[in-house]
Amino acid sequence: MFLIGTLVNGLLIIIGTLLGKLLNRIPESMKVTVMFAIGLSVMVLGLQMGLKSENFLIVIISLVVGAVIGELLKLEDKLNDLGGWLERKVGSNGKGSISEGFVTATLIFVIGAMGIIGALDSGIRGDHDVLYTKSLIDGFTALILTTTLGIGVIFSAIPVVLYEGLIALFATQIDRFVPQVLMDQFIVEMTATGGIMIFAIGLNLTGMVKIKVANLLPGIVVTGIIVTILYSLK
């Protein structure tokens, strides 16, 4: 079943959140230090991904154009509004808004090459190993995030399952209309573009800055468009 990896990912996010809720008595200083550690680790992961580009000009153009589109569409505000709606429905837990937990966790779990590559592997080859690995990482991260940001983290499982599930479903048919060479080029540049966004998330987690990472998300689509144009010109 091509959705097994996706469902496991969503399930471990939920389990991690529930465990984090039970372990909410972790000392504040420990949570702050752990969040810094996660933030720094995410930054390093982002840098590693960003350096994989074979044409960094594609990454720059994708991020700039994507940022303009994201700002015009106000994606960050819309994500926050969705989180605010959830908060009004469920109620604040006094430990950090549901909106903040939902938005932060969604950005961490959705952005990046691992989810896309893992979902593609699930759909094309029926191999769920990448998504299983991502699931373990996401589950642990959800646990830590919940102790700081609250129960809102659990709602991030919904966009994760939808996002990865749709890609896996698409991937079951992808070899019919997308050449393998084009897909390989897209994955490389998408990895780099997503890596810069991951780095930005790491900065946000450390509290050093507040970057509207959601407004950069259209950059992934722009990357696909640029890579497709360059491939067609060859």
C-alpha cells in the first residue's frame, strides 16, 4: 500500500505530541536548551541540503520569486489564521498558542526534501524507508515541540498526511508523463531550495529572528517551473 509510510508519519507525530503533553513537567531551562539544540541541528541540516544545488542561481531566483508570491498571497497570515481558528475551537492550553504550535510544527514537518522524496519512493517503488526515518525524527521533534508550544502540534499531522499522501498518489502515475532525468534535476534543486527554508526554520526555533518561512513556500513550485523550462531548452 503506497500510503503506509505517510500514515506512519502522521501517527508518530500524534504519538510524539501526546507523549510531550504527558512530559510537560520537563524543567524550563532544559526545554530551552533542547529547543536551541533542535534549532541548531535544523540549521545544519538546511545548510547541507542547500549546498547540494547544481545551479544555485535557480535556488536564488526560486526563493526571491517565491517570496514575492508568498507575500502577495499572505500565506503566513493565512496559516496563522487557520491556527487561530483551531485555537478558538479547541482552546488555548496556557503553554503557548495552538496557532503557534500548529504553524511551527507544520513548517518543520512539511518543508524539506525528505517528505517529497519519501513520498515519491512510496508511490514509485513501494519503498517506505525514507518516510519511516522521517517519521521517527518527526515523532521526537513533536514531543519536544509540544512541551514548549503545546497541543497545537498535533494538528500538524493533518497537512503532513495530506501533503505526503497526495505526492505518493501522484507518484504512482508520475513515470507516465515526467522523464526520469527531469525528476532527478527537480529533486536536486528542490532539495537545495527547501534546505534554505529549513535553515530559516532553525533560525526561528532559536529565537534569533522571525522569518515568515511560509511565504517562501511558493519557491518550491517556482523551482519546478524553472527546472522544467531549462530541461525543455536542452
